[in-house]
Amino acid sequence: MLQDLPFGRLENEFRNIHPEQNDIVVCVRENSILIKRDEHDALTLPTCAQVGEWAYANNWEHWNEESFQYVFRMQDVNYFIWMGEAGEPGDPAYAYEMARMLRQVNSKHICFAAMTAWHLFSWYRNSRFCGRCGTPTVHDGKERMMRCPHCGNMIFPRISPSVIIAVTDGDRLLLSKYANRAHTRYALLAGFTEIGETGEQTVEREVMEEVGLKVKNIRYYKSQPWGVDGNLLMGFYCDLDGSDEIDLDRDELAMADWFHRDNLPAKDDGISLTREMIRVFGEGREPK
Ligand SMILES: [Zn+2]
């Protein structure tokens, strides 16, 4: 999966530091990230020195020391985000690419860094004012938290839990396709956890809402941070309980159907929890 990195994990504890010339900077414009893609699809993010030059030469908005926000450290390199609206790069090899489309397995740690930085960028951008009293917030000196200097409100990074659901019936797996999407691929059912709900209850509710089926024996598999949507995805397998007749929610899904373990129409992409769960079922290795 995207977050399974050969060198371990990213170091996500907050540090109160300023960027050095060789640190990496993730620049965001709308939903896109500034990135260089070579002829082998290997991805590179720019350094602080490059971004500083481009910002100065091309008059990027709000360029000063405060424009850089430290986010995490990976393989002994510090990563920052550019907090203003990023402008044109001074190197034509760089271009803006949609964060959610970055799925290059051979540059997995760069894709993961970009998606995670995007998640943090969105949170910082949306946390500039206190939601309780409207005062501009300041960053806490010790941890990743925005604090209101007027009323003391503490705002922590927002992560939305949601579930990925593999509904099984013996050797059959339920696969679906989303409605209203340009590129529809086979997927597992999915949905957000509501307040006051356990992950298992989300599974039961979403399966009933989306396909009208009852399930039992709900068992947890693995989780995945999915920064482009601000999610923590929790993967569950469960068994059909009763009728297999699908009653499709056509607002959410274009189709849903049962597929045999030996004939699953989706390959593992090495990136998503959904694809790994489909492969694991195909291999008969899902938790029982
Ligand atoms: Zn306040």
C-alpha cells in the first residue's frame, strides 16, 4: 500500500524549525502539487532553494519566512509546505499534478509525502481563525496544534475515519462501481463513520444503505491513511447474512455484483487498501 515504505515510516511529530536550502517543499495550487516527472515516471519534489528562487523571480504571493510550514521528516530529509498560493516554477520540468492522481509505485514515498502534505496543507489553511470566537490562531510551539490567543481554543489536525468493506459470501466477493465519476473502476463499498458509531456499526449501516444487504462476522483487516480526502480508512471483511439480492442505491453506485474468488476483475496496484483487500480475498488469505 501507499504508506508501506521500504525505509519504515515518515516521522510525523511536530518540530518547530525553519527550512534549510536542501529541505523539500511541497507547493500546492488548488488541488494540485508542483512536481517533476521524468521519462521513467520517477517523481521529484523541489527543494527550498529552488522554491525560494522561483518565488522571488516570479512574484509568488506572500513570500517570506512564514510562508514555509514544517510538516514531517522522511529518510533524514525535512519536508515543508508552501502556505501561500504557489505560482509558476522557474524550471519547465516541473508542473502541477492532481494530488489524488499521484499513484506511481516506483516513487511511492514521494506520492505518500505529497498526499500527506496536502492533508496538512488543507488543515492549516482551514484553521487560520478560531471557530469559536473568530480570532486569528497561532501555532503551538511544541505540538501540531493551532491555538486561539483570545479564548484558548485548541485545534488539532482533523482526520475523518471511514471504512472499506469487503462483503463476502463463501467464494464470492461483492464489487461495485461508483456513480457519477469520470473513471469508474471496481471498488469495495466504502463510507464515512458517523459520530457516535463504531467502525463495525459503520460497516453494517453502509452495506444496508448502499446495497440493501445484511452482514455478520465483521472482522478488521488493516488501515490506511488517505491524505487527499483527509481520511483514515479502516478495512473490514464481513459475511453476507441472509438474502444476496442487491437493492442498489443509485445515487451512490452505478453497479454492484458478486464475483468469484478465482475471477476478480481488479489487480492490486500496490497503492490502495481496496486493491490489497481484493487481492487477499482472491488468494483466500482474508481473516476468517
Ligand atoms: Zn477563540
